[in-house]
Amino acid sequence: MYDLLLEYLEKRKIINTDNPYLFVGQKNKNTKKSLNRNFCNRLLAKYKDLCKIENLHPHLLRSYFCTNALHNAGYSIEQVANQARS
């Protein structure tokens, strides 16, 4: 999953967007708006087989980020909480 995320981030650089959110769509790539919940769920459902994760959903990605940031990236609990709120 990590390799797929890195690949996505490389492709996202081509878009040259100012959107602060990790995932952007055609309609929100040049805005400061997030993707809506239904779109995210459909997108993850589409790619869960590719990632070989049976129950891929937004909360799992959030949990993965928070755990990794806290234990591997050296973020403080306050920094992780701030990022998780965004």
C-alpha cells in the first residue's frame, strides 16, 4: 500500500494543485474543498482489490496515518491530533 501511495503522490505533482487534501478529484483540484464521503468510499471500494485489503475504508487510512506518524515519524501526540482533525 505504501508503494501505491508514493506512486499516487508522484502523479499528483503533475496536477500542480494548491488543494491541501491528500486525494483530489476533477471538481475540487483547484479549490480548498475536500472530496465528499460518498466519492471516497466508491474510490476505495474500487481499489481495495488492487491493494489486497479486504476492508479498505477512509477510517483505516486515517488510523494508518496516525499510527505511523506517532510511532515511526516522531510526531508528538498534539501534532498527530492536529493533522487528524484536518
